[in-house]
Amino acid sequence: MEKVRVGVIGCGGRGHAHGLGYSQSPRAELVACADRHLPAAESMAARFGFARAYADYREMLDKERLDVVSMCLWPSLHCPTVLDCVQASHPPRLINAEKPMSPTFGEAVRMHEACTAAGIALTFSHQRRFGRTFRLGRDLIDEGEIGTLQRMEMNCSNLFDWGTHWFDLMLFYNHDLDPDWLMGQIDLADDRLVFGARIETAGLAYIKWPNNVSGLLTTGDGTAAPAEIRVIGSKGMIDITHGKVRLLKAGADWQDVPLRLPPVPGDDTTRYLVDAIDCLFEGRTSTLCSANALRATQLIFASYESARARKRVVLPLKTEDSALITMIQRGERTIPAWPAFLTDEEKAEGYELLFNGKDLAGWTGTGAPWTVDHGVLLGGHDGPGSLRSERKLKDFQLVFECRVDNRTEASLFLRAQEVGGVLAGLEISLDEDRTDPVGKTSACGLRGVVPPSQHPRFGSSRWFWIEAVCEGGQLRVVFDDHVLLDIRLADYPELAGLPAEGGIAFQVNQGWIDVRNVMVRPIR
């Protein structure tokens, strides 16, 4: 059987999902994978049988003459990486890219147009179209089980990262018909990122198609409904979640509909990638083609544009930016400063603020300067550096929120002192290493000494809560309510000689870290 030579760029969680998917295709030869963190590429190569691993994807493109490339990176890297593939000395025939398409609509259009002009098939991972429940929903609509399609209602956390799937499914259920217009609104009550991309804290989008079908997507905290997707027709309704499909027909009760597709390793992602390769051999266009992805992406940015214009947006969308980002940059929409305060309960428990939310009073830095913006401590954005509290503590409970960039290397020091220009103390790793095996450098472990009890999957630029307790000779680290480290310091001779008291310090060697809600409870 003729095979295509396959490579993967980006060996994080989604990179591994693509690796698994390709391993299920008899037409795929797993040639190479690349990640700027070479151990991640080497680990993925070993797991799935890729012949070679690279730290530079451009070198992989030049050397390997790949037919198929998967691009599994954070959104800001999508457009430049896809264009690098198009302009490579041996460009691939097929690029399977991760979603969302890009941080701006203009970048999404450029990728689509560049690949179309070069004759390269470009797909994006709206793999829910291949999901067992979501596909069944489409089949039931097409089979007339609810009569004529009239309305679709969906809810999720945000319009961009998750919303791109739900917008795409609206289009899928309405046979990729181009909508007429969209009216949307957003709220920015907090500083939120996902995979480095700005998202709203709440939003909605109301869409109208020329066949009189309407769609409503609501996002944010507290939007959960009995079902994540509800499809309404003239004779009934369908509720769809990731694991279940329910059907309600006139005059009958809700009934569960048995799934028709058998499970496969990797589920919908595997089905998508196997089909994308089959499309090459069979001359078909993938249902996840960039033209369809662009329709869904248009709805994301039309929602932002409607919020900016304060009226409905007639489609197709004419703007190229992200109105959300532009409004923030121009000061037309602002993210409220995060307040540094203690609740009455926290005060009663003895907590005190270690960071005032306004400036660096009480803190000393070395290396690249840390800054304060909107109530958040920002470290590493201008280069490596550390920040240490002037207040010294011996026994205490520390609680804070933090988020980190992709592949950040950072640390939290407890009982920290500066010795010969170097921080000394109990060093807790804050590395973004979600796909690396658990080891002595894993996040929430005692760096170089004790690994965490399980992988925290720390990263994706979301906010996470961390708690660290030093009490006598005991150390405990809690990540989002999970105890990941609980040790007696005397059991580790390599810790002898560390300071018995000192400050709280954050250090960034690579990438960036943001910190807020820093509070401490002295234990006397």
C-alpha cells in the first residue's frame, strides 16, 4: 500500500493526539516530529515510533520531504508556522492544523489563501464532526427525526477556544450554509487567557441563516444548561453531550439514542486524521477543510466585531483584526484591575496580604525587572529575573494564583535567602511541562529532590491556585485542591543547610509567569 510521509510540529498534548491518530492509519509512515523542547519530541518519537526527532521544525521540513504535516502549537504560532510549511523547499501536500485558527481573522484568511494558492490541502481540528455523539446528532437531523431544523442552542466556556467547536457544529448541522448575520456581546470581568490567547469572561452570539435557522451560543461561568447542545426542530429536539444523545419527539418522552460508531483509539481526532489522509488518495475534500474552518472562525470574530460596533454584523466579515484585542489595546474596553483584598473569613483565619496589588512595595528584584499591571505581578516578560519578599517567614501557609507561558521554567522559593547572588531555599518547580514524564523537575515538586505525587498538568496559561505550607520540618504543596507534595524535610539529606527562615521568592529562567492573590498565614 502506498504511504505518505508524516511529520508533527509541536509535541504537547494535542501533538500526542495527532501521533496516536496517525499510528492508526495504514497509509501513514511516521517519519519525524519536532518541538523546541527536544526531550518532548524525543519522548513522542519513542511513544509512537517516529523515526527522528528535531528541535527545529524548519530543519525537519527541509530534510524529511514530508507529504503530511500536523501543526499542534499555540494559536499565535499558527499563521507563521503554516506559512513556513507553504514556503518550505519541499512543501507538504496536506497540513492538519490545530484550532482555533488564529488570534485574528486576517491571519486565518492568510493561511487559507496561501494554502489554496499553493495547492496544499489545509484542515483544522474541528474534530467534533467525527465524534460519535456529535455525528449521531447530524444523522438524526438528516433522517428527519425532529422535522425541519429550526434552532440550535449551545453553551461553553468561551467563544474562542471552545466556541470554535460549537460554531463549527452549528455550521455542520446546517450543512455548512453561510449565515446572513450575527449579533454578539462580550464581557471582560477578569484577565483570562487560554493557550496565550485573550478570551472573554462571558459572551453570546445570535446567528441567523438564510433558511431561517437560528443559533445561540452563550459562554462564561454559570452558563451550563442540562445539555451542552440542544437542536430544535419542527417535530422534536435533540440534546447532545460528549457522551450521550437524547431524542424528544412530539407526544413521547425523552429517549437515549444508542451510538452507532464503534470506539477507536484516539476517537474523533483519529477518525479526522485517518480521513484527511484518505482524502489525499481518493481526491475528496475533508469536511474539516480550511474553507469550513474559516466559516466557524468568522463567527468568533464577528461576535467580537458586533460587540465593538454595537449592532449586528452582516456576513461575510469585512474586518481582519480581533475586535476584542483592538478594543483592549485602544482602551475602548478595559479589564478591571484584580483587587488585592482579604475576605472576612480569611482575616479571621489569620491571612495577610503579601502583595498589595498596586506596586512592588515589600519586594526586591534581581535580573529583568518584575512589574505590576492591573493587580498582577508580571515576571519574565522582559527576560529572566527573580522577585523576593522582604518579609522573612519560618512557619507559614502561602496561597496564590499563577499562570505561565508555554514551556516556562520558573520556581517558587520558600524560606528564601540570597547567597552569593543566588537564591537558596526550598525550591518548588513551576515549570510548564504538561507532557513530560513526572520527575524531579515537574511542577509542584521539590526541584531536583522529590517529584510530585502525580502530574499536575500545570500550564495552558490558565489561572491555577497553589498552596505551600512550611511547618517545622514538614512541607506540603497543594495544586487546585490536590496534595502533590507532603514530605518530612529531614528525610532528605541534600536539604540540610538550607535557611530555616527567609522570604517568599519567584524566579523565572525562561518564559513568563503571572502571579496574583498572594496571601500568607504565619504559623506561630
